[in-house]
Amino acid sequence: MSRIDPFAYALAELAEQRFPAIREESVAAAKNMADRGQFASLPTVQRMLLDVETPQLVEEHPEAAEEYLNTLYVAYRYWDTGRHLVSLDRGALEAALEDEPEDPPTVPHGACYVQLPERWCWAQVAPDEPHEPLDGLFIVAAPGHREITVLAVLGLRADRPGFSEVTVVAVPRDLAAARAEARTPPFAPVIAGGDAAGIRSLVSTGELLHLAHVALHASGT
């Protein structure tokens, strides 16, 4: 059975309806859409943010607007740069863990989706939430690679709408530096029976950055 494409499954309709207008506005205003601030300043993006900023949502989830902006920015950049998907197998990732470079990474095409082996790594979106399998990582670079956004896609399956996500924004050197703070062994499982099942776990945003660095290295960048 083929894997679900998270963009096609959860974001393609939004892209078809709204992203062409964002592209047209950015060209007319000479805005660089790789820059998060310039992206957020466009009228269409501002209207999309207002659509989700209901008083109840702002009160119950004050971080929701920022999370939605992250999703819009990452999704738009992925769409605008040609929807480049890199699929990694377990062997490539395990090898990259053993031979990870210290240099800051380069994001291919400026934006990509790195698809990880199915059910290889698990994480929680919050401490009181269930562990979910990590499908992959949207990784997006700002102009000059001065900033990298990593959006982890969790719990992607056909019987639920959308997916869970965790986003972290960092400078490239932070991805390489995250290795020094990683647990030993890297991404050790915290789920009962995880060792026997051969799975891994993410337990912090630092480990998410470390995984992004490993994945970019494994993809050949």
C-alpha cells in the first residue's frame, strides 16, 4: 500500500484555493516569500489568519494563530518550490546517525518534505497527549538559510482529517549543535516495548532539530 502524501491529503485543497492569490500578491508587492515576515504581511495571509482567530480560540489556545501561520508558511513554500519529497529508509537514517557531520545543513530547493520510515519514530505533541508515529518533516529555509523551520507531521492516517504537528524554528547551526545535547543512544524509545520493536522516540524540540539534521544528511545534502 502506498504512503499517504501529507500535503496532498491535508493541504492541497487549501493550496488550490488560496496559494495562487498569495503568489500574485507577492509578485505585485515584490515580496520574498521565503521570508516569514514578508509572507505574513500579505493581505491574503492576514485574512486567512483572521479567519481562525475567533475570540474563543484566542482565549483557549493563544498560540493557535502562530501555529497556523507556521503551517501556512511551510505549506506555501513547499508548494511554491515544486513540492520536493525525499523518502528515506531505515538503513540510510541509521547510517547517518553514526556519521553525522558538524556542518550546518542545506535544505534542498529551499523547501522539502523528508518522509521517514513508517512507524520508525514516535513523539507527542504535548506531555499529556498520546504517542503518535512520525511520518516525516517539512523543512523550509529562509533567504540565505539564516533560519530553518521544521514542521513534524505525526499521526497521519486515512481515518482522520489532517494530522498532528510540532513546529520549531531555529538557525542552521542549532540543528548541528543539537547533537551535543541528544540522549544516548540517540532517540532512545520511551514507549514500553520500544527496544524490542526497533522504534525510536523524540522527547524534545532539540531532538526534533537533531533528527532534521540527520535526515538532511541522509538525503545527501
